[in-house]
Amino acid sequence: MSEATIHPTWGYRPDGSARIFDLGPDETLPDGWHPSPTVITDPARATAEALSATVARAAEAPRRPAVPLAPLSADAIAAL
């Protein structure tokens, strides 16, 4: 039995929002989120200072706990 790896992945929105998503191997960013800050269209939000401030706020946000992705045994399912 093996556990899938979770990858912390930055996502960016055109409005300047940025956050980290914990993605599994076959997961992609949710709709509206992009893997690169080049999607930010407002020049005032695309500066290094604006991105750094956004990153600092995102780092302070709570992250979801890691979830084991290993399959459950029949006994474990029955116990649910």
C-alpha cells in the first residue's frame, strides 16, 4: 500500500490573488486559478512588492491538513 504525494502548488488569479493549493499527482488548480503570476493583468498588482505581500498573506492563511490517500481496507470501510 502506498500513499500518493501531495504537492504544495502556487495558484494565481488575474485580480492579483495568490494562494497555495495542496494538489495530488493527478489534480490541477481549480477553475480560475493559473500556475503563473503572468496571468495578473493589473500592472499595480503585478509588481514584486504586490506579489510579495500577497504571498505573505497566503503564508499566514490556514492550510488544510494532509489527508492519507491510501485505500481503506474492507474492515475500515465496515467500521464507518
